[in-house]
Amino acid sequence: MKQGWEIKKLGEVLSLEYGKPLDADKRCLDGMYPVYGANGEVTRTNLCYYEKTSIIVGRKGTAGAVNITESKFHPLDVTYYVVFDDVKYCLKYLYYLLSSLDLPSLAKGVKPGINRNDVYAIKSAFPSLIEQERIVGILDSAFAKIDELKAVAEQNLQHARDLFQSSLRQSLTPKPNWQTKTINDVCDFFNGKAHENDIVEDGGYILINSKYISTDGRIAKRTDKQLFPLYKDDIVMVMSDVPNGKALAKCVLIYEDDLYSLNQRICAFRNSKVNVELLRYLISRNPYLLSFNNGENQTNLRKNDILKCPISYPEDTLEQQQIVEKLDALSDRCKAMEENYHQTATLCTDLKQALLKKAFNAEL
């Protein structure tokens, strides 16, 4: 340990004070002061409870989340706010320290909450105020560069998504030589069935539900009953969605025979008249189908509405294939950008944690 650093319990350095409930009639979105819940600002108010910049620690709900406040604020009763001696300690240093401690792991109970005594018992090393401020300066500068790296990756991902959506609209806009049919004209339609008591960890079939489709198959439950069989090149689609959701009318393609079973509120299309990949693009996120979502109540697409859905496509199979190849290439680029973003985000988190560890081990 460097000279001048002292090992102290957090209870010797700071106090975690309870927040206070705030009646609904005291909350207003245009209020002068922020109201903090367990994981940040949730609304505003004209009543100031504490008149000094502090740190909010989630007590219940998002227990262990850490946020810096404005200079005047109201902490709700699901939070603690930090009180400390600013002659000896730097607020930003304490914020970084609390952020490095994995406080969420201290949460206990049926509705997990954090007991402040468990936080008080944690030991850490503390240098002089001048050294704390020097370390904060290093962390601020490094974290700004790390955040910039993450922002660039996020921007690249958004550009790829925008390009894909633009090309999707352009490629699927009907041309003079295209024909317009309904789903009923080109597909056989099948409804799924309820799987109530046959969900098992080691079931022989993957259960196709809305979560499976919305995550492109990354999340799946299994069943030991195949109430509805699916086959290679079947298309499955979500028929129900919560308000403002993003799964309605999303489709995935089945690539193997006899490994799946179809849940209720999921439908399947089976066709032999249109390139199956093109058909998936034409159905998924189809404007006609999405028009039934009013954004307020849960949307449930009915069979008759689906069967009447218009789709336009070229008769020429070569042209169909060319459209698919173009969209697949752009889709692959989006997926690569998504993977790059997730890798970058993980790297950024790891870099921050490594820097915090060095900072509080007196290695910066």
C-alpha cells in the first residue's frame, strides 16, 4: 500500500441515509428538482429534500445501482443517498468506489434489498483528498475515451441497420412487372396450439413461441409433445404483441424437419410458389400486418386478417433470388455490426473495471 493511504470501513467514511416517499400529487414532469428512484431519475418535483450533490444507491428494486445526483433533489424511499465529509473525501472518488464494489450482490430477501450495514462493513483504501482528485481526473479522462469507443461502435451499428431498412423498403417496393397476391393465395396457414403442462427441460422438441422468434432462436423452451409439427422451409410468425412491442409479425424460417412444435398465438406458413426467403422478408414487419397495432392495447392478429395480407413479388425466380441475396448480404452485415458492438461493449466494461481495480489498489 502506498504511503499516505489508509484502510477504512465504508461506515467510517460515509453514511447511507434513507430516501423518503413522495405523493403522486407532488410529482410533476416539469418540476424544478429531479426525483431519484433506485436506478436514476424517475420524475421531477418542486419539493427539494436534500440540497447538496450526492450519490444515490438503490436500496430496493434495482438494488445496488449507483448514480450521481443534481445539486438539489428528492430521493425516494427505495434509495439511500450518501452523506460524507467533503473536506476529506471527493464525491466522484466515492462514486467510482461504490460503482466498483458489485453492491447488487449484497441484495437479500424475497424482494431483494440492501442492508446498509453490509455496505458499511466493506473495507477499502483511501488516500488524501488531493490524491483522490488526481485519480478521479485519470478515470474521467480514460472513461471518456472508452465511452467514445463504444459510441462509435453503436453509431456504426445504427448506420448498418438504417442501410438495411432502406434497402429492404426499396427492394420490396412493388415494380410494374410484379404481381400482387394475398398470403392466402400463396401459402397454407396453420395455427399453433397451447402447450400447458408439457414444458420439460429435456423435451424432444423446441417450442416455437414469441420469445424464440423475437430472439432469432437464441432463447427456447422444450416440450415432449409435438402438438403441431413443423418442417424445413416453414415460416413461423408472432401473432400477438404487447403495447409498443417489437415482435408482432416478426418471422423466422425453419431450417430442419421434425425438431419443433408450435405454441399458441404463433402461426406457420407453408408455400411452394415463392422463394421462401423472399416470402419471409415480405411477411416479416409487413406494413399491413403492423397497421393493426394501435400501440395502446395488446395486439392480436386474427387468421382472416393475416390471410388477406397483400404481398407483391416478381414472378421470375432469378429476380426473386437476386433480391434475397442482396438483402441477406446486408442482413449479415448488420449481424456482424451487432456482434462487433456487443464485443466492444463488453471490452469497454472490462476496461473500466480493470481501471477501477487499479485505482483502488493504489496502482494509478
